Amino acid sequence: MEEKRNLREQGKLLLPKLDVVFHALFREENKDILGVLVSDIIKEEVKIKTIDKNRYVNIIEADDKLGVMDIRADLKNDTNCIIEIQLKPCKNEPERILYYWADAYARQAKRGEKYKILKKTISIAILDHELEELKGIEEIGVKWQIRDELTGKRILTDRLELIIIELPKARRKYREEPDNAICQWMMFMDNPNESEVIQIMEENKNIKKAIEELEQVSGNEKLRRIAELKEKYIRDEQASIEYAQNVGYKDGYKNGEEEGIRKGEERGIKKGKNERNIEIAKNLLSQNIDIEIIENVTGLNKAEIEKMKQEA
């Protein structure tokens, strides 16, 4: 226990916004903590009945290797709730969020069953970036529904509810409203090692409980290694994109064609992703990590990973 407590004192707690850490923290045994998080976000007290993790959805694009709903929870008020975390921007992100919601909503009914069995489904998307589509909206925890264009008050159905939380906005809002429960949770999700989060822990007993559990999770060496590789993957990918953009712009200006920009970006991104995925996979194989986990972390297919294992 003392060793795990030192992780907090040393500022070495894992980041809950990483999906592998999020899954480990909000597992079935800790559904009471997840229940408080969801209650604070939707501003309605709920109880978690069951938690289902790693639910794969249909891949939207060829390059979208991991279409994953981070956590799906069944609430005791007969509602489904999806909680997903996106650490990097993607094309058509509002449409992607809606797609995830639609997939979860449609999965409730089998062919031939009545539509009335479909339960209300809430999708909570936590983003590590800001959406251009939400520019100018600084409120945290806004609920998106289908409403009429005449009054903006009449809701077509209560079955659809989307909540998008952008971490950068939550951090700004916290400066104005330090007692805002959603902002407090997002500060914890973003970086539990910050001094502000330690202060929040002293005031918010639920986040204190979450941090105590995170200490236990952060002491798992296997999980820590995977989380560190995830962080490296994200940093390297961003660096690859920035490099590809620079190469593309230089090629484009040199040739005097916009096509050069596009081709340069595509070439740099593709090469960077492939090299990074292979490097991470080899590191994990050297530690005897399960191939299924390596698939999840890198997006490489099983055959590619097994070939690397044989060549090692």
C-alpha cells in the first residue's frame, strides 16, 4: 500500500483518459464510482446495473482499426449509457459519435422484435481536443437531442441523448467554477498528478475514492507498460502527422500544386503509422504480452504480429 501511495506522491499515477486505464479503473467491481461519474455528467442520480467493456463496432473507415466503445453501462432506470474517450481528432467526428450511439441503440433489438423494446441510450463522448462544430459553446455537459425547428423545445423522442465533453474547455471552466462536478472529474481524467486534482480530492469524496483506486491500478506493472506505450503511440502519431503536413506543404509549394500537399501528407502519415506500430508490437512481444492486446494497442492484424513473433 505504501509503495502505491508513493506513486501519487511522485506524480506517477496513470492517466485515466487512456482507454486501457479507463477500463481498469471503471471495471465491474468499481461500478459505484462509474455511477457517480455518470450521475454528475447527466445531472441525474443513476445506479449502474452492469458494465460491458470492449464492445467492437463496425469499422467506419479502412484506416479506423479500432472502432471501440470504451464502456457500455446498463442503468437501473432502464437506460443504456456509452462512455467513450477520444484522444485524437478524426474526420467527421460528430458523425462518428452519432454512429456509435446508433450502433448501440440498434443492437438492443433483434430482427423481428418490436421497436418499443428499444431503451433510451445516452452517449457520453470525452474528447482530448475541441470540435470546430462546437466553437463558441463553453458550457460543459450540454445535452444534444432531436428537437423541432420552430420552437426548439419539443423533443421528438427521449431515446436519443448525446453529451460531448471537451477536456480543454473543462479545464478553462474549472478556473471559473472550481466546484463544478463535471469539471472536477475532467481534471482528474486529464491528469490526476496535478496539484489542483489533489485539492479536488480533499473536497470531493468520490474523486478521492477514484484516486485511491487509481493508485492500485497504477501499481500494475503490465498495465503501466501498456499505458506508457499507448501514450508514446499517441505522441508519435501526432508527430508523424505534423511531419507529414510539413513535407506535404513543402512538396506542394515546390511543385506549385495542391496535389503535392495531399500526397505528401498521405505518404508521411502512412509511413509513420506503419513504422510506429511495428516498433510497439515488437516491444510488447518481447514482454510476452498477449497477441490480442497487441492487436488492440497497435491496430496490426494477428497474422502480422505472429509473423513478427516467429522472426524474433
